[in-house]
Amino acid sequence: MKIQFCGATTGVTGSCHLIKTDSHNVLLDCGQFQGGKAQEAMNRDEFPFDPKEVECMILSHAHIDHCGRIPLLVKRGYEGPIYCTSATADLLKVMLEDSAYIHEKDAEWDTKRSRRAGGPVIEPLYTVEDADKALRQVVPVEYDQLIELNDDIRFVFNDAGHILGSAVTELWVKENGKETKIVFSGDLGMMNRPILRDPTIIKKADAVIMETTYGNRLHPDNAMDVRKLIDIIVKTTARGGCVVIPSFAVGRTQELLYELNKFYDEHTEFDDKLDKVNVYIDSPMATTATEVFRRNAQVFDEEARNYIVSGDDPLDFKNLHFTRSTEDSKSLNMDSVPKVIISASGMCEAGRIRHHLKHHLWDPKSSIVFVGYQAVGTLGRALLDGRESVTLFGEEIHVAAEIYNLEGFSGHADQNGLFSWLSGFEKKPAQVFLVHGEEDAKLAFASLIRQKLGYEPVAVMGNSEYELRQGEEDLKMLNAEEASAAAASDDEIQKVRSQISEIHKELENIIFNTEAALTKDMSEDKLNKINNIVQELNKSTMDLASIVLEKKGE
């Protein structure tokens, strides 16, 4: 059995890993490379494997650096299923169609320049039609639902707490009479973060593939950065400037909305300073993604669910506005009234944010606030590194606005969070592979776990292939009575997971039929009764899932 690392090996983008046995090929993620021109050019390279020979694909979450080349994979011959959580499936449609649209528009622009210089037509990386074809291959599944791909491979999704629908994948693979358990972290979120549940701790694995985005850094406390953001908004708008926040459309934008809503509810003493400050979400994708979040409240954490139960929309507050049209977006920069503009992309590489930066970077009254990771080679990273001028739409723009970096909003676990998650394994994994991090981050984290846990991790540097050590059956190390108990425990867990799968299917049918039965003239009392029944059914599935969570990863 082998693992071929095909992306996110020299940085934090392009996540793509292939599990290979004598009989099967399973792909983990198929992400897009992001950053400067060199990174973007890598997206057009041939895959280091034949897409037609991949049996199935498992997707950890819907961020473009994990899913962005799926349409290209399909375009080049992949015909198998794409497994992801139901929430990820909802977001995937938003992400891939938007990405395809951008590729088409970029190709149009590049073709015009190329033809003027006597060059050829530039084809897009993929089209909206390619994205739609790929989406037809998506198979949504639920957390804790055991999926048997074939006689040799099965997997389960666990909550990763990174963005809506993000998953840690447990994968059991049989070869030569032995079963190896592989755990793929995907991207891990921080503990005790708003909206989402904490990352699931896994207890056992033979091999671990783990992200290291912040393997060498610690985040400030989130609450401190919320207060800092409010202070920046108050100070900037008071002097007549605008606050521009480059934000990832999926995940970070919704967290900002949640935190601002919570702050407004709990700190009415700021009303006189914030009442006249409008906040604009200027990203059609972020607007649509926020609607997807609202439709998937069943995977929110307890605090967020309590907000909903109390009648409060946790993703809305006074003076919040969503803009969709290009005209509305342009008008934001024509209006000199102080405001907050939250726009994508988060690394300032594309989208409306670049127009807002063009209009505000030169203004010393304005502030640019970064709330997420900025990869090497991106405009966002250049601004954080202190670049004095940048080029936007062919025009050199002097940087005079105040630049802030609030890492407390990061959706990635910091070094302590990564270490805590890895420390959750009850038995030392035979192999730990560190990916999805810049070299200094991977090496620093490798050194930390070597010193504190005694592991010998592999900091993957560049696309490469490794032989996986096949798992030894733990039952052989136990006496007969212990072996029998361990086997029974494992059987019970799988039975519970199967029960959860069936209940989820039944619940979906009930909800569908209930929605179909609702009419506009239904009384409020009857509507409330139906809603209470649905909530109880949903709670039942959560209670059953908690049984699994207590024994997660065994």
C-alpha cells in the first residue's frame, strides 16, 4: 500500500493525496494551487496519476485549495463518485460554479491580450459546464455514517470544526489480509470557536496525514481580536475612513457576522458609535454561502443553535447589508460615507476586494484588516509584509492605509490546537505525514512532536510517494478474553454508525414530506407543533451520535 502526495506539499494550497493498493486507488481532495503566477501555473500541469484509474474521491471540505481542481479531474477522465458531507455538497456547488466563472472570465481577458500580441486563444482551466458535470458525481453523506466503498475499503466522516461541513476522514483499507487505518485531518479548526463544533479527536490510527498551516505559530484569543476589530471600526470611521476586510467567502465571513451580531447584543454601550456604521457583505458567493449556512444549522455548535432557538438569527444584525449586483458594489466606492466592507477573495487574488483595495489603500484615513491566512506570493501577503506600493488593474497604488492582521479569526488550528489534536491518539501511529504548510511551519511542528510525543514524523517536501506500513492486528496482542471484548466493542460502534445512517435517511424523508405539506394558511400553533416534532427528531439523532463520539476512532 502506498500514498502519493500530489499537492499541498510545498505550501498550503493544492491539497491532493492518492491512496494506492494493488486493487484500488482512492483520492483525498483535489485542490487548486493559489498564490503568485508560478503557483497558478501549476493548476494546468498534468496530474501525477491517471484520473481514469481513480476509483473514488473523498473530499474533506469545500475550500478551493481542497476542491478547486475537481472539475479539471472530471474533464480529464475521472468518472467515479465524489464523497463529501451534505453541508460540503451544498457549499461545493457555490464554490465550483463561482471558480469556473472566474476561470472563464480570466481566459477571455487573457485571450484579448494574447490576440493583440498575435498569440493564441487561451482556454479556461475549466468551464461552468465542466463544474456542473463534476457536481453530478457528488455523493453527500452524513457525519458518522459508515460508507463501504467496496469489500476492502470503508470510511467515516468526523467533524473537523474548520468550516461548515469540514471533515476528518477515518479510512480503513484492507490489503494482503491486513487492515490499515488511515486518518486524514483535512483542515482542522480551533477549539471553542463560534458557530461550529470542536474538531473531533480520533483515538487510533496506523497512519496520519495532517495539516500544519500554523505549525509554528499561536493565535491570540478570539475575543481579544473581536474587541480589536470593533476598536478599529470605531477609530477608522470616526476619522472619516472605511474599513476594508478581505475575507474568505465561506467560513470566515460567516464567523465575522456571528461575532459582530454577538458583540452588538452584549455591548449596547457602543450603540452610539456603531448605529450609523453600515456593514456591507460585497461578495455574491459570500451571500449565497451565508444562506447555505442558515440551511445547515443542524451542524452548528450548541451556542449557535441556542441563538436560533431564542429567535435570533446569529448571522444578521442591524445595519448589515448584502450586495449582489456589480452596480451596488461600485456604488460602495463612489460613496465617501465611512463604512465597513467585507469582500472576497480572502487573499486578495481575485474578486471585488481588489477594486475596494484600489479605492482605499492610498487613503490614510482607511484601514485594511486581514482575518485569515495569506499564502506566499499573494497580494495579501505582500501587504502584510509591508509593501509600500502595489499594482492593481495596471495602476500603481501607494499603500497609505493602516494594515492590521487579526489572526484570532483564523479558521485553522494554531500550533497548540494541532498538537492537542495529534496528542489525542491513545497509541502512537506508525506513521505521521505533515502536509499543507510552508516549510518552516512543517519543520517546526515536526520538531515539537518529535520532542514531546516521541514521534518520527515525515515533513513532506514536494510531491513524493511513501510505502504505508500495514497495520498489525491489535487483537493478537491481547489475551482471548480481551480480544473478544475488543471485537465486540468494534462491532457495536459499527452498528451504531449504521443506525445513524438509517435515522438520517428517515429524518430527511420526514422533513421533506413535512415541508411539502406546509401551506401558507397553516395556523401558527400547528406550525409550531410540527417544528417541535422535527426538533425532537433532530435531537434524537444528535443523542445517538454522541454515543459514537464517546468512543470515536476505536
